[in-house]
Amino acid sequence: MGSTSRDSYSVSDNKRARGRKYKWGHRRAFSMPNSNGNRMSLSVIDDDEEMDDGLHKRHVVKYRIRHPSNRRLDMNSVLDGAADDLIEIKLPELAFVGHDDNELEIEINEEEVIHPPGTSDSTKNVRTVVKRFWEARWKVTNFEFLPEWLQDNEYLRTGHRPPLSSFSSCFKSIFSLHTETGNIWTHMYGCVAFIGVAFWFLFQPSSLIQWQEKLVFSSFFIGAISCLGLSFAFHTVQCHSPGVGKLFSKLDYTGISFLIIGSFIPWIYYGFACRPQPMIVYMSMIVILGLAAIIVSLWDKFAEPKFRPLRAGVFVAMGLSSIVPAIHFLVTDGLKVLIEEASLLWLLLMGVLYLTGAGIYTSRVPERWFPGKCDLWFQSHQLFHMFVVAAAFVHFHGITLVAKKRLEQGSCSEQLLERYGFFIVNIVAFLCTSVPLTN
């Protein structure tokens, strides 16, 4: 509100002529910090009506803000009023912020907030003023005060953000402490870390990493960065509005599908490098399953709290589809090759991390056991995020080992000769000794 109030709400010429000075940061400009019960008031001064003598007619309109008990959208009409008239307005879905009298984290005029001159829609102006004041001083609220579209986990009792209808307020809340703080920062750090790893890997000289390997690994980097970045964005702007929350929720689940697809492709590519048919089959399988998961994610009801087990089940089933190519590899190459060359142990660790995180997310442990005790830290969603980041790095290490092993073995013809050469030589020797030569 600091720069906005300075630019959008100006002091009239007649007041400048009187030589009045306005300081910034003083709290007497409004009465909003003083709350009584579940009501707060805000005074707005309007002086954009010019008189015949060139002076401006001033009048004060006081607005009382209160939280509607029915939570429905109900904004009373706001009209110009006489001095000291009290007009009550209802702002939708604003939780009561308490009885204390804290300073605002904004800069404002010393004595007044003035409507922009030359505008006629005073209702819209007052809504803007009130909203900005509200968002500048919002406080965390309890679960029962949240609108229905923000009520996701009833075991988190306190510390929730109220609805913030501007993206700037949502992104500023990254630096405040609330129930989404841990969720935001865990995946923001993970996203930045994978961006750094991707730049390091992709900009290696061709003598160390050829472009084919960079292309294959790019699928994993795109999946990881998309998943973590979209998750960070969703948890940041979730409180903006129902429409924005639903949109970014769908993008969040889409990012999970991208991560699973991107994780599969390098492992299948290097694991079946010399067998193009199964490689194509398994890559097509995971892409089809990923598209199906994305389609399900776009279903509006998919994001509702009651479908939490279904969400986890869809992505767990998609991840468990990796068992099929693993069994194929086991049958054709044996357990030793699967462990040594296909990084089976690292992939199993990755699976354990993902499944553990999904189980914690679905069961909502530990806050289910300690309601109200894990509101800010160590809640299930934060733990789930940490397991996801750890599993992604474990998978990156695993596929790096698979690629290294495969590239060390040389071309496919060299690998076949090394693996089956002794058998072929024995067959040829047997045929030469057992079949009589004829003149």
C-alpha cells in the first residue's frame, strides 16, 4: 500500500496551499487497527468535488468492516455520505484479526486517505482502499474461519492465511509464517537446486557429455523442475481465490505426472538401449499413463480433500508401473545385471521414499495424532515434500550410474559380442569339428 497510496491517493491543491505537511508511516490516517469485537472501521476522506471558488468540498465517510457469518459474497453498496456517517460494508471471507493494536506494515498519509480525483465509482474506490488495508495487515487465522475452498486439513487448527485477492500479497506471504510456509520453501529450494544441477549438466563440454545424453537427461530435469516449481507456485497463490486455487491445483498435479514421466525415460532408455522394441513399448506405456493422470487431474473434484486417497492412488499406480520393465530386465538379464548395471538398489530406495511420502500425505500423520501441534512445522504435507525432493535426487543419482555403466560398455554390437561372444565361438568350433568337410 505504501507506493500505491502515494501514487493513487493524492492530497488536493487547496490543502497544499495551506502548507500542511504529511508524514508517512503514521497510524492516525485510519481507524482500522482499532477493533471492537469482530468489527473494524476505516475512515476515507473524499474531496474531489470542486466548489465555485476553486476550493474542494471535503467530506468524511466512515466504513465499518465486519466478517460475515454466512461466508457468502455480500458487499453492500457504498455511497457518498455526510460527514461522520457510518456505512457498514461486508467483505467476503475475511477472518477476524484480533483485539490487539499493532502497527501496519505499510506507509500511509498522516491524516487521511483520499479518493482518486476524477473518478465516479466511489464504491469501487472504497473496495480497493479497504481491500488494500486488509491485505497489508492480514493475520493468520483459525481453520474454522476459513472459507470452504481453503479448508483442506482440519487437523491444522491455527496459522492459516486468509484469502488474499492480489498476487503481490500472496507472494509477499512467502516471507510470513503460516501453515503453507514450509510447503512453499521446501519445493522452492528443491526447484532452484534442480535448476542449478540442470545447468551444470547441460553445459558440460561435449567431450564429457554428448548431446544425446543431455537430451535424454533433459526429460528428467524438465519433469523435476516442473513438478517442484508448480508445487511452489500452487502453495503460494492457493489463497488468492477459488478460481486461481483450482487452476494451480491442476497445474500442481500435472507437474507430478511430468516428474514421473521424466524419471522413467532415462532409466528405460539406458536399460533397454540395445533393445529398441521393448524400449519403445515401455516409453509409450509411461507416456500414455502420464497423459491419463493429467486428464484425471483436470477434473475439478480431483482436488477436493475427500479425494486425497484417490490422488495418491493415481500417482502411486503410475509409479508402480515401473515394475513391468524391471521384471522384463530381471528375466532377460538376471538379478546381478539388474543390480550392478541398472541401479536396482537406488531405484528401490527412490520407490521407498516416494511411497513413504505418499503414505504420510494420505494419512495426514503426525497432525492427525497431535491436532494443533504441527500447524506450522512437521505437518504431513511438509514431510511429503521433503520425501519427494529426496527421492528425486536419489533417482538422479541412480540414472546417472545406469548411463555411466551403459556408456562404458561401448556400442550395442560390442556389448553383444562381449556378452555372447564366447558362446558363439563355441558353437562355431563345435560345428567345424562335427560336420565332415567334403571335397
